[in-house]
Amino acid sequence: MPTTNARSAQRLAKLQEALASGGTLHLRDAAELCDVSEMTIRRDLTTQPTAMTLLGGRLVMANYPGVTPIYDLTEQQASHYQAKYRLCQRVLAFIEEGDTLFIDCGSTLIPLLSQLSHFRELTVVTYALNVANAVSALPNVRLVLLGGLFYAASQSFGSDNMTAAIERLGINKALISAAGVDLERGVSCFHFHEVTPKQAAIATAMQRLLVVDASKFGVVRPAYFAALEDFDVVVTDEEGAPQLLKENGCVAPEIVVPEITVA
């Protein structure tokens, strides 16, 4: 009987064959073709090596002409979830009772939010609606939501006044996520409206933590917002990151790699 990995590889081979002549395949149609759920296809794409990628709800070959990365929060939340969960477990160790935390937008830090209920009192500052919705139900967390124009793709707000608003706050830890980390081109994200709050939090916070999974290394996204040296700690599952930084002469922050427990 084929193993789980073997079945996953067989599904991906079938989908790649369907895309061999070019074009795209809707996620719903890919699931029907393989007689599995859409979530199973998403999991296959994130746990197995493949030349395919999921963009805007459609499967395409990574080298498909004219394709550029599109940020979809739902897809990002399903991507590398276990890695993000492990990262957030490690981030938890840096949080102290009574802290004021700046929590960035995106999907990387979402697994952390339910764990905040273990503290007696925290303040969370964010410009992300999905973060605000999650922590607003926690009676021990005081929420500061930075508003402005709403950007649905990233479930976040943007405003010219955010820098001043963040500078008025006493932030103990800034928990920053990113879509790309490159030794030469720095730390970047998909959306330009995120640059202002990220940079303001980095400049204001007493401690700055960059939280990124291994898939972000060697990637450059459109909106640059920081250099690696701007962070005190990098929490990542890329075990080669410390050596990579050292070999390239980077003034490296502390690198924290969570231990992986195999059940």
C-alpha cells in the first residue's frame, strides 16, 4: 500500500502532467482530478518538492510566462503551517508578563495569538484585522488597533499617520514577519503600505524580532523595509541561517532555531 508521501507525489505528478501543455488549473478542478479535498492539494504543494505553485487560487508551473507572485492571505495561512507553529512556540519564550507587543500582519504570527491567553496582562498593537479579531476575544489582552485605509489582500490597514501613532506607544517587543529575506537586498514584503508600520515599530521597540520560516530566505519581494542588522533576534527554522550569515560577512543578530520534536 502506498505511503502518504507516495500518494502525495502521485497526485503532484498527475497535476503536473495536466499542466504540461501550459495554462493553469483551478484549485477546485485539481482537487476533483485527484479525488481529494482542496486542503489536501494545498498540503501536497507545501510538503513536497514540486515545480508547481498556487497563485490566486490556480495551479501554474513556476516558470509559466508572465506569472508574478500574488499574495493571498488564505493561501499563506495554509503554507508551511507547522513551521510557523514551531516558530511561534519559540517566540513565546521572549514574551514577558505585562509586555506591549507590536504584532505584524500576515500569517506567520497567527499561531502565536491563542497562546497569549496564558499571560495575566498584555497589550497588543497591530494594524492587521485578522490579528485584532483573534486577540479581541482574550480578556487579558488590551488591544490597540491602528486604522486607516483597509487592504483586503493582507487584511491590514495603511495610513500616513501610523508612524506618529506608533512612536507615542511604549513597545517592548516588535514581532515582525516578512515575505523575503536576502543577505544583499535586505528584508522585504509584498505590500508597500506595510513598510511604514513595520519601520516605525522597528525604530520604536526595545527589542526587535524577525520571525520567518526557511522558505523566505533568498527571496526578494517588492517592498524593502529593513536590513537584517536592524533586528536583535531572528527566529527561523532555517538551520543553516547562522552559518549562511557568517559566511557572507553579515553583522548577524541572534539566530534562534526551534527544536523539532518528532512524534
